[in-house]
Amino acid sequence: MPAVHVRDVPPEVLTALKRRARRHHRSLQGELRELLAAVAQEERRDEQVPPLVLRFSSAAPTTSWGREEIYGDDGR
């Protein structure tokens, strides 16, 4: 199986990952595998979402109305 090696992990990140692994009753390596698998699963879900297609319609009236038709006051 392929391996991944990560260098220069800040100590506080490593500590947090170890705590998380203990909470889930896993080794650090097992916890990292689970995290990587979850992120990969999210990526697959994102790829499956079809692109959004926007359709536009005109809200312009089909007839033109003048002020006198609307208000009936001949522009006064």
C-alpha cells in the first residue's frame, strides 16, 4: 500500500491529533487514515454535484402602459 510522509508538523497540531486519536480509541496512524478518508469522501461528493444552470426570463411587460392608463389623471 502507498505511504504518505508529512514533515514539519507543528507540535501543537501533533498534540491535538494524538488527543483526537485517543478520544476515538485509535492509533495516530489510524486517526490520520480516517481523517484522510473523510476528506477524500467529501471531494467525491463535491464532484458528483451537477453544475448549476441558471435560466433567465424577462419580467418586461408584453404591453406598454402609460401614466394615463395607470392613474387615469392625464398626467396632472
